[in-house]
Amino acid sequence: MRGTKTGSAFSEPWKHFHHPRFIPIKRKRNTTVKKKKLRISDR
């Protein structure tokens, strides 16, 4: 599902712009990933 979603987003960038709700979700996901990486490094 993640791969399909990413491919769809890259295939239809205009759809992403049309859906402003998707932008914050992606930003939140990025922050979570960064925080998780930081936590692993801290350990």
C-alpha cells in the first residue's frame, strides 16, 4: 500500500496539490520518521 501510494503521488503530483489535506499528513509522516531515527541514534 505504501509503495502504491508513493507511486500514485509521483505519477499525479497535481492531485497532491488539489488535496491540501495530504500535504500535512506527509509532513507529519516525515517528522515521525525523523524522530524515530533520532531515537534509535540516541539509544
